[in-house]
Amino acid sequence: MRSISKLLGAEAATYSGSFVTSSAYRPSFLFHDSENHGAVREYLDYYHSICERGKYSMKEPMGTVYYDYKYFSESEINRSEYYDFLSRNNGKYAMGATIGLPRTSRGLCGIQQCAVHFSAKHGHPEAAKISVYEKLVPHLVRANLMRHQFGVTRNLVGELRSALDLIPSAIFGLTRDLTIKLLNSRAEQLLAVQDGVSTLRGKLRLLLPESQRRFADSILQFTDENSTPEGNHLLMPVERPSGKRSYILLATPAQLPAEYCDETLKNEVCFLVFVSDPASDLPGNPEYFGAAFGLTLAESRLALSMAEGASLKDYANKNRLSSETARWHLKNIFAKTDTRRQGELVRLFNSIILPVR
């Protein structure tokens, strides 16, 4: 915005949006290069809402340059409360263009505009400046589209990270040289323990040499389409210096082998690594399991306990439930999960929970 102001010899330039109605322009955001922040805030809070530019600029195709003299005479400008406000704050005339259209069917999020503001001293922009601005507008339209796309990408990444944090498994996204580019909260916890899995200069590393060799060799094979590990994945135990039960590691390519041999993808996520901890004190999340099958919290806790090998009697005693209540919960669990006995429930538990523990 500052560069545009300087190029056109203007007072300021703004980037703003969005239209709520055709007669009122209520910006949801505004970037400016004026140092009078109070005036800009006043502009946002009140005066912009009574500006009539909106209902005219809404009629123009995207990319069309519009300016005050196109719609208002000098006498109308001088009589307007809005233009009087602009004059008090070293502004008067403006030209602008719509550089982005609404992104929803209701049109509530998004006509973006770029406007260039001139003081009374500058006068209304002459034809040469309008011509220069017309040449800039297509580039502004493309830049605005890129800005929107980056915003969408940021939102998707944020949603992805939130979703990954719901999974009890540690998840790592790795480049070809094992640099960690993505990890969920469980992975952060796993690294903090430093028991079998660690990092070295930002790269995923297994602490025991034999495990590290096998892991690195298998990952190297993923980059060779002629020697891809059987099944297109690696499944291996990861021994722990503490002597606790080994982690289970599953590594799989994030893309088809031929694609990530390309040198241009060396800094992208090429592999996904899932690490589960069979020795965890929290084998599953009752809410997670319950949501998958519509179980109540009480039913989820019983289902997970039985899937871990506890008997119905043991669970009832531990949780001070009558045998009738426990059997009633179990009957509901079997009905909702379409199982008939504890062995089937265990297999269902393993297929749903263990790969993401």
C-alpha cells in the first residue's frame, strides 16, 4: 500500500472489505499507511458505514477502476458529511477497484477493495494517474487471490494439526533426509520422554543403533522405486533403553515412490511415521471410541477395559457396579458395535484404536 501511495503521489492507500449490503460498506479489516491511527479507527467505526461509494462500486465489474468524480460532483462532495470528515483528516478524493469477490453464497465475507486516497492539496488524480492505477489493478487482483489462497491453506493446516492432536498415536511427517516437518502433540510428548525416539539436528532418530540402522535403511529403500519394502510400508518394534515394552513404528510413503524421487520435493513431507506405545497407561480415549460407535461414556469405559482383557466381573467390582448394571452396559455395547462376544470386541478395538495409539 505504501508503494502504491508513493507511486501515484497520494496521501494513503487502503486495502479493505467487506460489503454487507449494497448501500453500506462496513470493512471487516483495513490496512493503511496513514500515521493517524485514531482517524483510521474512526473511519472504520462510523464514517465508512455512511460512505455511498459502496453502492456504486458494487455495480462495477471486478477490476474496474472507479473514482469520486465518476459518481459525485464537486458540490456534492463538499456537502457530504463523509467527505467533510476526510478533509479534516488530510484526505478528500479517492479512486479504487474491487479486487476480490464474495466467497460465500450470502456474500458476507468478502468483497476486497484497494483504494488510493488523495488530499485536497493533491487534487483529484489526473488521467495519467488513473491510467497507471488501471495497469496495476490486474496485478492486485492476482495478489489478492494469492493472499486468499494462503489464508485457506493456513486454515487447512490448522485444522489438520487439530485433527492429528486428537489421535493418540505419535505422528511424524518427514522429508527424505528424515527432517521433521510435521508432528502432533503426542509426538512432542514422545520426544520429551527420550526413551527410544529422539531428534538429532531436527531429524527423527531412534536411540538404539540397531533400530536406527533398520529404520534408516528401510526409509532409503522408499526412495528407490525398484526396491520398495514389501507392502509399501515399514512395521517394526522400537526397543527402549528403559526396558519398557517396545514401541510399534509404522512408516509409509506420503506419495507414490516415483514422485518423491524428484529433487524438488526433498524438503516436502515424503513419509509419515506412526509410533504407538503398547505400554501406555492410557491405551485409548473413551470419548474417541464412544464417538465412533455412539457409546455412552460408561459404555466406552467398559468396552475399552474389556478390550484390554478385563472380565466383566473385575470391571464391575473395580467400579462398584452391580452385575446387572454391568451386563446391561455390555448388552448395549454388543448391539452398538455389532459384536457378540469379548473376542470380537477385542478385534474391533485393535482395528480402530491400536493403529492410532
